[in-house]
Amino acid sequence: MPPISKPVKKKKRKVGRPAFSRKDIPEEFFRYYDAYRYGFMNKREFSEFLGVSRPTLDRYFDVIGAKEPIVSKAENNRLRKELKVGSTPMELLNFSDFLRARHNDKNNSTGSYGI
């Protein structure tokens, strides 16, 4: 008669896609997020800049609870032409301050882009 063996415990394996959290989002996203919100780049350009797909960028937005852009890229370009804003960093910084004040946005930039 063969020896009676103990039942083998099943290994608990995780099934499905791994969980996604804020720590999985690259640092560049947070650095340039304000540039997206103030219309300096659109969603397609932002995703290409980060090297991720559009759906992945949408996941980033969902995870952080992102707000809608304050102005679109087209409106940003129109305002820059109307106000004769150049492309120097100081002019862009002043322009972003103008947009922030115009839309009563209390968010202070944390990125190195200066917007």
C-alpha cells in the first residue's frame, strides 16, 4: 500500500493585468503636465513626447484624477499671436501666468518647463 501523502497546497497566483498606480507614472509626465493643461501641446503630442500610446496617457490621467485642459492648443496659438508672445522662456512663463490668472487656476507649477 502506497504511503498517504498530504494534499498539495495550490500556489496562489495573481491573474490578470498588474495593478497600476501613481508610482508607475514616469516623472516626465508630472514635469510637463502643466504644458499640456495650458495648451502648449495637445494629447497626441504629449503621448509622443512621453513615448507612450494615447490609451496609456488616458490611464495616467485617470490615475491622477486629471483636470481638463484650460485652453486648447489652437486657442493657445491664437492668444499668443494676438498678444504677440515670442518663444523665449521668459515670455512663455509670463504667458502661462496670464493664462493661470485668466482662468483663476490656483495650481502652482511643479515642473521644470516653467508653465
